[in-house]
Amino acid sequence: LPGFHWHGETFSLPPGAVRILDSAYCANQAFVLNDLHLGMQCHVEMTPGLIASWCEHGADEIATSDSPAVQTPAAMQADVKSRTGRLHALADKIYSRWIQGLRRKT
């Protein structure tokens, strides 16, 4: 999953939730609950402009982080058009599947 993950915070799964994604840095990267709720600890909606803005406005946070999960601004912006294109294709699949589940429930 090429999700864009900005921070080091995490969360506990709500009762009844099913983890559908984890990573080396976040045990609960994404979950579903009752086929109606989708929670993600990453961003699939990013654009090159958003990433550049976050890198600019988060420069101090990035520079002072000691987390191995935090990339440099240069790494975040490398091949950004291709990477955000893959994110958007993934977002289309994720949200289309989620909407199908919602329609089955109504």
C-alpha cells in the first residue's frame, strides 16, 4: 500500500473492528467496522501540492523527529506525480468498495 503516512500517533481498534492493514510503524493502519465504517491511519487523497505544503509547514517537526518512519522532504517528494497517481487509483478502489458495502446495507 503506497499510503502517505505523516505522523507517529496511533490508536486502539474500536470494539468489533477488524484490522485490515498494519505496518512496521503502526499496528492499526486501517480497519473496518460492521462493513459500514472504514478507518485509515494514512492518506490516499494526497496531491503533489499537498505534500509540498506539508513538507514546508512541517519542516520543524520533520527535522526534530527521531522516528525511523519519518522521511525527509526530498524522499516524500521523490517521484511524487507517479506516487500520487497510484494513491488516487488506490483511493478509487477503496472508496468504491466501501460504497458497495454501504449500498448492500441499505
